[in-house]
Amino acid sequence: MARITYIEHNGTRHEVDVKPGMTVMEGARDNGIPGIDADCGGACACSTCHVYVDPAWVDQIPPKDPMEEDMLDFAYQPDPERSRLTCQIKVTDALDGLVVQLPERQI
């Protein structure tokens, strides 16, 4: 299991254990984390699972593919360096300790 910390826009922290092989989005959804809407169910067809990856982790997760880059254009206040769609981040043991911050809202 990888412990992932989801930080709501208001500062509320949620630390949950997520099974390797799942996505960061599935970990949020399955643990009732507010602020991750995941309207498309993880198909990378919306931007409602957008987060800001903690700066210490940006270089430790796989890079964005072109489809994710395109969908992030629709996210609320995307950050070119830190914004990611959580449906596109597969959990591995190496992500134990990952911290993501949720935007003020999802669009």
C-alpha cells in the first residue's frame, strides 16, 4: 500500500492507503475524498480529477502524455508544472508519501 495525502483547498488533509495498481483518482473516490469529481470515471475525458502535485513529487511521477496535457487545458487554474489528472497517475510502492493538493473547484 502507498500512503497518499490529499489536501483540500481549505487545508483539510486526508491520508489514505491506496493499493498499487489503482490510480490516485480511484484512491480518492474509494475513500470519499471530497473535491475529486471524476465525472468520466477515469477515462481521461474530463478534468474533474485535477490536482496540484506537491513540488517535492513532481519529478518522481511519470510524465504527462499528450492526451492528459490536452485535458488539463480545461482544468480550473492549471499550473504548467504541478497540475495532473489523478486518473492518469498509477499508484506504485514508489509513490508512498505522495502529496497532492486539490484546486478550489473542478470544472
